[in-house]
Amino acid sequence: MTFSQKKRVHRGLLAIAMSLGCTFVMAQEAWVLGSWVNLRSTAATTAGIKAQLTTNTPVQLMERQGDWCAVRVASIASEGYILCSLIGNEPLTLAKAVDQPARAFWIAPSVRRLVAYGGLLRTGGAYNRMYKKLQHGEKAVIQPLPEFDAAKRLMTAGVVPNVDAEINRLEPVAPEAMEFFALLKPAPIKSSFFKAHRDIVLRSEGSADSLAAVALSKLSMKVTAPPEGYTNRHEGPEISGISGFGDVGKIELNFSPRILVYSLLPNGLLGGAYLSKHAPASHPEYGDSCGMTYMGGGIGAPMNSAGESFVLELAAVAGFPPVPDSMLPMASFVTAKALDKRKLSIKSRAARVPNHQIPKETRIDQKASIPFATPKVVLHEVDFDGDGVADMLVWDAPSIGGMSGAFNLRRAWYLNIAGKWYAAGAMDEEECT
């Protein structure tokens, strides 16, 4: 019998024995399932607490006494008792913890999961009473939670996010399923530069966590302000929400080492900048949405705002053209392996979009008559390694502005991962309100 077979047998016996309430003679491998489990000195809820164990902490199960299990915890060189219902014979996965944000954080620590974890603090009668009395700009007093404090300490010290947990693209997309395939057909696809999902992440689809994961950069968090109430000028004087998450109002994220962010420039060049610091938006700024907004992603979305960040600290990279603040790149992304800008090539093709015209009359009084216009859709096929195979598709299409009725830009990205196209985010140009 192989070692792996023996391991499976031991786990099976462990599960059976635990269900029958048996006492163990030989230590068995097990894992903590709860998010903050007390390790007690004796088998009683009144016993002293020796330590708190988080999800997926490995333990050795020594014996069972009723509802209690005696365990040895090698990571802290300690022994004690925990409730048997809070351990299992295999680690907990993210898929099984999808509705349990506290456990999900300890399985794969990240800022995004810490934000979801913080939602646990914003519930209950005491929170609701405080919220109803809160004024604009007033500090929100949110009851601390010891396990959430431990999670914050971990993120303050910094982690390298798990790339497999942070890059979660859906099923591949057939070219003919792309919206404008009938007008512009991409060249036949085959495997090229990117072999795995962990090789690249776009700002349009990811977060600070995923950028750090692909770059193998340590991501650390600094709390810069407490939570406070804010109002939305479109909705009246009532409090619209509380900034930040949990008992945190604003944060600053730091990357070590700093991350090289590539940018495809409209002139066909490859730009580059170092990302060292990022301060996400803590709440929607008066509910306005102006400029380019990532739909469901973007580095500015780890908190409860879908907008871009207040601070995105970028530094110039020698040998790469700078990216002016006024320039909208075709794509911004991070790769696991360096790109050779001399091999970059972009093929762009355009086609008119039939029956996509705006009417002469609109509902906007100050602009009641707009000439007919026939917009174009543009397909950019990007080859990073010079082998003639597109590694990225950038689709530019028109969308009609909600206020002016004028045409705005809608952009979508697809990545060639091991010879299949995967959606990599989208972006809409939003008019200011």
C-alpha cells in the first residue's frame, strides 16, 4: 500500500470513528473547520483558553472524550481540547466556504476577502441603532471583533495572495460568441505566449490581490482612517452608508517588491510603470460615476466602491515610454514573465455597425437634436511574442451616453490562455451626473 493510499484509509477511519464517538489510540491527521476555534486546557467550555485556531490549521487528533477532541497543534507546539464538530478529516476549500467569509479569508487571505469578512461586524441591533443616529462625517463606532482584529494584523504584516484563488476566470469563450464576431472575425487561435491563467491579469478584471498574486509581490495593508457616515447628494440628507468595511474606514495598500504594470498605448507602443502604493476608494463619491468604469472588476474595487482609486502611485520605468495621466491605454496588466517590447505587434481592423444609430430627437432638453451617426467597432489583435498568434483581443465598440445621447466608448478584453479565449473584463465610459 502506498503512502497516499494509507493516508486515505486513515482519513476514512477518522471520519467513521468521529461519527461513532470512538476514542483514539493513534494520532490522526485533521484540520480545523471553524474560523476562530478555542483550544482549551480541558474538555469543558469553562476551561482556560490556550490559543485560538483558524480555518485549516492542521492538528493531530489524539483521542475523543464525548463531544471533545484532544489534539496536538504542531504549529504552536501546544496540546489541548476543541469541540470535535469543529474539525474534519480534510481541509476546507474555498468552494465549500463560499457563503462563509470569515473562513474564506483564513483559507486564502486577501484584501478582497478581508472586506467581505468585515461585513460580519456591520450587523445586529447595536449596529442598526448606531447607523440610524449617525450624521454626515461622524465617526462610526463599530464593536471590535477579536478574530477580525487577528485578520487585520495578518494583512498589516503582509501576504502574497494565492494566485489560484485570485484568478478565477469562467469557461472559455468561442470566438463566434463574441458580440461583433459577424463584423470582424479574429484570426484562428492556437496556444501562444500565456500558458496558464496565472501568467497574466488585467486591471480590468482583477484587484490589488490578483496583481500581487501574479507578480509574487507581498501585499500589506495600512489603516489610514476610521469609518464614518456619508450622504449622497442625489438622495437627500439621510446617511447613505458608512465608509470602508468592518471597523476600518480607509486603507492604503503597499506592494513589495513594487509591481511592473504594462500598458498598451494607443500609438502601438508598450508602456510600463511601477506600482508601489494604492489607496482604494472608501465609498462612492456622492454616487457620481465619471470617466471609465470597470464593470465588475478593476484595481479600485476591493472596497465597497466600483470607482478608481484616490491614490495609485506609479513610478517611471527606464526603457519604457511614460503613460500620461490624460492617456487611456488600450489595456493595463501584470504578467508573471517579462515582455520584450521589440516583439510587440498590434493589428487593428474596423467595421461599421449597421442599424446602430441615435435618433434626431432625444429626451435631453438642452440637446434635443443630434445628427445621425454611424459608429464603428474596432478589433485590436495583440501579439506579445512575435509568433503571429494573437495573445489578447481588445474590442472597442460604441455605447450611447445616458445623458447626452452621444456615443461613448465600450471596451472588452479577451486573453489567449493555452489556445482558448477567456473574457478578461470590460469597461464603459460613463457620463458625469
